[in-house]
Amino acid sequence: MICIPQKPDPTEAADLQPSITAVVLTHNRTERCQDSIRHNSKTLSGFNSRILLINNGKLPISPSGLSSKVPFDVVNCGTNLGIAARNIALSNQTSEFLLMMDDDAYISPDHVQQMVMTFRLDPSIAAVSFRIRNAEENESCLLPTVFHGCACGFRSSALREIGGYPTDFMYYGEEYCVAFRLYQKGYHIVRLDGTKHIFHAKDNKGRDKDRIIRLLVRNNIRTWSSLFPRSKILAASLDTLQRYALVARKENAFKGFIMGCTEIPRAIIGGLRDRVPLSSETFDRITMANQILSTCRLLKAGGIHEAIICSTGKFPSIWLEHFKNNGISIKSFWDTNTCWRGQKIHGVPVITSDQVGDWKTACQQHDTGKLAWIAGTGSLTENDFWKETFKSAGIFPSNASATAESTLSSGNFDLLHDCNLSVFIP
């Protein structure tokens, strides 16, 4: 467990004099970029910091057109390098820490203070994740052991050690590749829960849904091919294809899905070419196999052999296999994403609704002690939703984790080691 002060003294943080470079990536969103620089430079003005604005758009951005409270540089790439443009910060900057930001993310001084204190107190922490919220809801990565990429902090030396961001992804899904490679080196990734949410404006200007789906399909499968055990690549890839086929249908972006499928052979070849597989222990932690094993033991000890998984998550096929091998039959998945309506995963039906009341009613329709619900395989935001839903229905987890609660109370949550499954038994 890693403990840090929940509210570090600003004067103490200033005395540490950390060197921070905020790397802001933008692409043809000049007004949004200007607003981001104005706001975030005020936040950074109390620190030994600077801003590196990397412009992936075709039209150059002039420094004279930007208002900043801290020193800043502008790099006009002249072409769209995608997420790989962030690696410019590794070659041109000597800052101790990097704050990677999209041009529509807005930070506060608390975020920077907590990030600095966390890095300084434990050298094993390579990356800091934040709680993210847009105008409507909280956001988090679909796999709970991976950080959200719109705003995150890095120890520069650690990011440099893994070679930075992938150079052939363009955009989307790079968080998985970066997180897995950091875990591979033995580093920790911590989410700071002692600060308020970073606001993500989630500006959709210039975002092509077909292109997004195409890149998500290609980049995900490339990552699985590069890092997953060979026996798990196919299952993970099929889960990816099923999910994004449904998302594409919902978003009217099926053309992008087909285009992504045509790029799969090249993605697999690229992944296998650069293949450095995760250890079995690290892979099991990332995909929560260790949590599933302990959950199955708990259920069988209580005479329960059937369960419902709340949230399909990133790798439902892998989770189904683990539960089956450990003697637990999964009767269904529950999911709030209605793109899954009427679908099955290896014959297991997916029940969907976006109404909280429907889930409360469903909870009350099951016999006491005959079946369990398992939450924790979805995003951290989804997992919190299920915990609150069961709590409101008067059902509480049967396996409360003292470690996770203690870590959360310190304002610090280790994504790889503190993510756990919650078991609800009516």
C-alpha cells in the first residue's frame, strides 16, 4: 500500500521545485487550444513548469496568438503524427515529470501538487492517473487496471525507458500499450482519489467516428498480439471485434469497423514483430484472473455455483473461461451499454438497460443465496455504478477489501494491485 498526504501543503510542494512540462497535443482546434492554455497555464504558474504545445494540424500555430502564465514552446509538426507526437517531449525536454494532456482537459493546482508528492515519495510509481469528468458523467478506461489518457502524469525517465508512446498507432488505445509496458518493467500506476475530477470538455469537433472505430480495432489487436500470451490473443481479439462491431452499429460507423478489419493482418504482423510478452503473473493481474480465482473460492465455500457478471468489460471471453475453469457458471452479463441488447457472448446472454430502476427490480427477482453478482470487470466508473446500485437495493458486498479501502482513504489507488471484484449475494 502506498500512502501520501491527502492534501499536501502547497508551500512544501513549491519547496520541492519539481520540473514539470505540460505537453498539450492539439489538432485543428485553435480556439479550444487557446482556452486550454489560458486556463492550465494559470494552474501551472505556481510551479517550476512550462508548456509544450504540439500542433498536429496542418495550419501552424503562432506563439504570439497564445496567452500563457508560464514559459511555453510551440512545435508545429506540419503533419499529423498522432499520439507519437508526444514523444517530442522526451527528446526535447529535461523535465523530471511530464503532464500529458489533450487540448480539452482542464487541471487545478491540487492535481499538480498531488502528482508531485506521489512521484517524489515512491520511485516505483511511473504514472499518475486522475479522476476524469465531462459535463454529463465520470470517465475511465474500460479496463480498470489502465489509466485514462486525456490527462495523466509520467515520470519522464520511466516513459523514456519503455520507448515512449507507440509510433504507429496514430490515436486511440495507446493507454493500454503504455500501461502494460510500464507494468512489464515493474512500475506502478496510481490514480489520485484525493483531488477533485479533472474536467474533460470532450470536444468532438474534428472527430470522425468511422476513423475512431477503425483505429480502435487495429490498435487494440496490435497490442494484444505484441504483449498477450499466445493462447489469449485470439480470445482477446474476438472480444475486441464483437464490441466494436456493436459500437459501430450504434454510432453509424460500420464503414470504419470494416476498414479496421482489413488492417488486422498488418496489425498482427506488427505486433508479433515487436513481441515482448507479459509474464503470466502480470497478465493475470492486468486481466484480474487472480481476483476471479479468489472470488470462485469464496462462492463455492458458500455453496454458490452460479453468478452474473456486471459489465461485459474488455475481455469477457477470458473471464468466462476463468470462471468455468474454477467451477462457477455464468448465467448472464448485465451491462448499461444498450449496444449489447439481444447479444450473447459464447452463449451467455447480455441483459441491458440504462435505467437504474430496472436493475433494482432485477436484483429482487433472484432467490436469496442461490446466485451472486460480481462487479469489478468494467471500468472504474462502471464498477462504482454497480456498487451504488446494489447498495440502493439493500445488497452489500460479501468480500469488502480492507486494503482497497485503506488505500482509497489515503487518496492513492494502485490500479494494478488495488482493483478488486465485489461479490454481492442477496
